[in-house]
Amino acid sequence: GRRIDVDDAWRQFEQRRRETSPRGNRWLTIAAAAVVVIAVVAVLAGRPHGGHHDPRPAAGASRPPALSATRNYPAAITARIGVRNVISMAGAGDAVWAMTLSGELVRISARTNAVTLSVHIPGIAIGGQLAAGGGRLWLDACRSSGRVQLLGIDPATGRVRSRITVPGSCGSIAYGLGHLWIVSGVKGGIRILRISPAARRVDARTPIIHNLVYSFVAGPEGVWYSTGSRIRQVDPSGTRLAGLTVNDSGYQFTLFDAELALGHGAIWALSGNENIARIDPATGGITAVVSYRSFDPTYAFTGGPFIEVGQDSLWLLADLGHTQVLRISLSTGQPLGRIRVGGSCGQPCSQIYDVAGAVWVPSGSDIVRIDPARLPG
């Protein structure tokens, strides 16, 4: 009849959930919910119906976590823009650009939320990753012929102004340190290519990486990628991987298949054990590890999650039956609010963007705009 019984029941459920196959998780969730409901009923039944109640926890019992920080804030959604099947987004000035599965490049005004331009990019078979930098919008275009081109697009008109032939196969692209960077599949592995926007050519390439690159980012904090259980830096010269390697010793944190983001002078790595590490780009050392689960043990991501940094916050996206976004404090790791985007993630489930003072999430049928000013923090 105590609150601690509820916590114990949930911890047992979480431990068993991790040891159970995905197919069995659905039934285990139902069973666990029943156990928790029974425990809650016991708590309510054990409370006195009158008189005074001592609010202090029993000796040896920990104070239950505050769950109010993760309540839903539907008013934070300020627009739903009817652009379907978005596969990539980027920001340039006060405009937000989206690339769709059908090959439409769409420009959206961040002031009015209106679609101001739509241009069809013909001949794209796969790929379609966007990046912005150097006064241009860049599109990684995989042609049906098998050729890979990097298209330089004028943000004012949406017209293709340059075409750069890229060896290998399509991959992730990012802009940082005055260059474009592309993860390119080659025989025997993967290379990371550095491209000069001014010279319009590949001007450096790394040795072959014999592992799958799980996450790839570039920005003022450098060029970083995660592979397996490692997070490594690409040297700014673009010719070697002799940069820093993140060391996770001394922390209860795993680097395995870490999702990366850059911002506020740090690298942020989201690991499979639902912890977030802050990494110093100058040393590669982990300076802090925070866990949103310590504030709400019931909050668990089952699809994803994916991470973005912006607006003085960390943003996590995942599919919990319906797409949800969680805002987390950079300084404490405490959840500040939750937004239920709605709809099924589908293909765009891995996308969340900080552009033009807002957070943007493609949800399959539309693009959802989240206003950070309408959330705590």
C-alpha cells in the first residue's frame, strides 16, 4: 500500500522488458500495466479517509520523481504545413526548405508558414539529403543512371546553379568548417569526402572506413561520426581520421550506435541506454552524462530516438504509438515538456530540425512547427 510498491513494480517491468523479444513486449506491457494499476489501487486504498496525513517519505524510501515536467503542451504546435512525405529539411535565412519523396523541393516562409516556392528536381532515384551553407542550398542527388551529383541551389529562386560529380554512392551530407562533407560508399567500405563549394570539386578524402557510419555531423565543433562503439573526429584537412576519439571511461555510458548532434560548443551523443553525453570537442572527453529517465522512469522511447540541439535545449524525437517530442534542459538534463505531434512516424520518423527559431518535425502527412516560447524553459 505504499508508493514505493508502484516504483518497484515498474522497475521489475523495465528489467523484464529489456530481456523480452519485441513480439512479447506488447503482452508484457499489458501485464505490467495491470500490475501497476493494482499497486496504485493499493496505495489509494491504504490512505486514510480523514484526519491528517504525514507527507514525509518513510524511512529508507526515496522521494518519487517529479513527473509534471513532462506533461503535454499541445499549444506549442503553432502550424501544420501541408507538405507530405518529407525526406530532408534545411534552413537558409528566414526560409525553411523541404525535399519530398516525389522530388519536390519546397520553400516555406518562417514568418508566415506559407509555401512560397515548389520546384521539381527531376531524375532523383534515392537520396535527397539537404544541407545549407556558403550562401547555397545543397542537395545530394542520386540519379537513376547511378551517378551521384551534389546540386548547388540558389535560395532566392530554387534554381540549380552548380553540379558537382561525387564518386561512390549517396550518403549523409553536412556543412561545416567552410566545406561540404559527404559520407560516400565505396568498394570495401566508406569514405568521407570534403568538397570545396568555391572550386566545385572534391578536394580531400579520408582513408576507407571499414564500418557502417551510424551518425554523421559537421559544424563549428568539427566533423564527427559514430560507428559501432566509437565516436571519432575527421581531421579538418579531410585526409585523415587522426582526430580525436571519444573515451567513455569513468562514466556509466555506452557509445554503441550513438546518435550525434552539435550545438552550444559541444557534441551531444544519445546512446541506446537512454543517456545523453556532453563531449568536449577540443579533447574528446565526456564532461557530463544526463538521463531523462531519472526524472520520469515511465518515459521510454520505443522507436528512435533522435536528437537535435537548439533554442538552449536538447530535443528528442521518437514514436510512442504517435510521434512525440521531448524538450530537455541543456544544463540539468531534466525534461521540460512534451509535445504529442500525432500521426504515425512512417518514413520521416528520424527527422527533427532547429531552423529559424522553431523546431520542425515532418510527420508523414504534414510538417509540424513547434514554438519553443510556448514551452517551459
